Amino acid sequence: MIQIKAFVAREKDGSYSIFVDDKAPINYGLVGEGNTVEEAIADWNGTYEAMKMSYAEKGLEFVEAQFSFVYDVPSFLAYYGSLISFKGLSKLTGISAAQLSQYATGYRYPSPKTTAKIQEGLHSLAKELSQVALI
């Protein structure tokens, strides 16, 4: 089974869609849509299973894949904004809360260097949290 990145994108109407690069090594197309990321992933998984069943019924080869869902910065900030404040993320990354807000609304887009800085801050927090033990 191959591993493929599926891109989660927040649309202008606030809904979410999921897609893969057209160069992905699969022989079918998939799209997931929903009002939330959870709905879009559920739609994605349902479409995948329906496609797999359709190929089997027709006797066609189906390239099985496992998908990892990845976000662009604006989509991530919009989705996780209720859990991680811009002020808190600013402390983690050194990027101003105002600038992060502009990324979330699509008013500005982060450079690859800034995107890496945000990702490093989030991974650092995740690592720290994974070592927390409560008594």
C-alpha cells in the first residue's frame, strides 16, 4: 500500500475540501467535501471505499493507498484557531498574532520559511505535550 498526502483546504464559504496532487500514483480521482474537516474526511473515506468497490465490480486494478491529511497554513489556522489562539501560537513561533490572523483569513500568505517556523513551533509543543504526565 502506498502513502499519499491528501491536502485539506478551507474554501471561501468556510467549508473544507480534500484533494490529492494530480501526479499522485493512483489510477482514480477522489474528492472529499464537508462543512467541517471531520465531514470532509468522512466523505473522502466513503468515496475511497465506493471507488474501491466499483473497481472490484468491474474487475479493474485498484491502487490501494493510505492517506495522510496535510493542511496549508490558512486552513490549519482556521480549523485549529478555536483550540490554539493566535496569541499562544505567537509565543510558540515568534510570529505576531496579527500576522497569523492575516494568514488565517487569506489576506496574506506565509513564505516557506515562515511556514516552517510555524510547523516547528507546533511540533515542539506536540513533543512537549506528549511527555506530560498528570497525577
